[in-house]
Amino acid sequence: MSTNALPKTVRALLQAVPTSTTITLVQRPMPIPNFDKGEHLVRVHATAPCAGELLWPRFGDIPGKEIITCDDVSGVVVSAPESSAFQTGSRVYARTSYNRPGCARDYAIVTTAELARCPQNLSWAEAAAAPLSAETAWQALFKHAGVGAFDSPAWKGKRLLVTAASGSVGTWIVQIASIIGAEVIGTCGPSNVDHVRALGAKEVLDYRAVDLAKWGQNPANKVDLVIDCIGGKSLEDAWSCLQDNAVIMSICEPPKGRRPAVVASNARDLFWITEPSGADLTEITKLIEEGKCRPVVDSVWPLEQFRSAYQRLESGHARGKIVFDLLMNTAKLQGRVLAA
């Protein structure tokens, strides 16, 4: 598309006040990429919010940054730096940095380091559902767990407990960990037990029927690694599942804040923030195109139905990701829950 043909303004979901979770659909000026900083202008086809993202700005928003929501994106490059591998017309997806305005707008800015080629076997909505969740799982397993790289034989037989295994991140951890030979145990609600098992989990615990703290006291149930995706009491109970020298990490809160009085010997706890990485996403693309794993999309919504979409997101009952389709015709299509 010629830059002369681009609109002057774009639709955008704006969180106007950092201390409020209220968002509105507004018109904003067309974003302008800085090629010297590796920025690309991308026509957004789909984007996905993250649970809790409306609370993040109050904990240290960057002064002067306009808060446009959603940092996951799939779309087509409109303009790019000359040195970029992602030139005009490239089908891409990415997790963009929280330090910049997000991607819930018709056109967004994405840097070279964040971009990856969009998997050929995914729809735009599926592609937008992948980046943050998949990159979080990848970094948890291969950059923080301390077991080894993706192709390390050390993963064979490792026992891994994943809480909220049917959620957006949990589904990726279950799939990838199963691929590399880990023995995965996942927790979820009763309606998702079969779903999590189908993703590759060897054992699935219905959190409504199983007391995780008591389950973990059985020596036969001890695990080498816990990746918590829910926090709170679930994280506290997961400490009891660790064997000696095991690792517990959480994507929700520092595990040490939920540490009980008695824990396994030499247990290590970790907390980190996922970094956008096109390199990690490129590795994930290979697995997707090989048919070894896929994103799980809970529902797809037009941008105009953002209130209902966020309500479902914050309900905690979504199976996989909530996605906004920016090309959806709101006169004909309404928010819909996709078949699992």
C-alpha cells in the first residue's frame, strides 16, 4: 500500500488514565515508524489482550506514553527499514514492547527484533493468539528453568507441574514440554480436563476435586519443576509438590511471597518478566508449521465489542486467548466462542 493511500487516523483502544481500567474506542493519528530504530508500520489484522494488562500502568507507567492496549499482533508490513528481512507485504506476527503504545489499533509499530514470519498454517486470529503466551512458555522452559535447551536430553522424564494448564500460557507449556519429553502434570477446571490431556499432559488434576497441597505430600507425586500460571493459593500449594533441588517459578507473582514454612531441600524460586523476542517466536513458528503445537483461541471479537471481550478475559474462564479481529464486519459478525 502506498503511504499516500494510508488514512490519517486509526481506530484505537485507549486506556486514558493509568489508575483506571476504563478503556474507550477512539480515533488516533496514524503512527509513524522510525526506520533508524528498526521500526515497521504493520497493518493490524488481529490483536490479543492479556489478562491483567489494564492494571499494569498503575505500577509504573512510562511518562508521556499513550496507553493503547494489546501487545500481541498479526498483520502485514506496510513499510520497513531497507535492511529489514520483513519488507512491505510480509505476513508477520509479534509481541511488542510494553514500553510503546500497543496494537489494538488499525496500524501499529513493531521493531525488527520483535518480528517473526507468520506461520503459514494459522489464521490471523490464531497467529495473534500465540506470541506472548508462546514466548513466555519458551523462556520459562529454556531460559529460566535451568534444565537445558529445547534439544537437550536432560528434559526426558523430568516431572513438570503446570497450574492453570488450560489458560493462554499453560496450554503452550503443556504442548512444548510434552514435545521435549517431560512428564507433564496440569491443573485445570473440570470442563478442561480432557482438553489439557489432549494437549499432551500425562496427568490432569481437577482443582475443584484435588487438594494440590495434599496431593504434593505424596512422595510419588513430587516434581522437578513447577511453572505457576495463576498465583495465589495455587502457587502456595504448589510448593508442597517440589522434590529436593527442584525449581518453582511463577508468571504471576514472586513465589517466595507464597513460600510455606516447610519446603523441599535446596528448592529454588524464580520470577521474571517475559521479553519480546522475534528469535524465540521464530523457533515456535517451526513447531507450529510442523504441526507439533498450536495456539488455542477462546473467542474472536470485533474491536467495537471490546467491553464484552474484556469481561470474558477477566472472568478467568477463557480457554486460551481472547482475540480482536480488526477486519471483522461488525454488522454481520458478533463475538463468538470458537469450538475447542
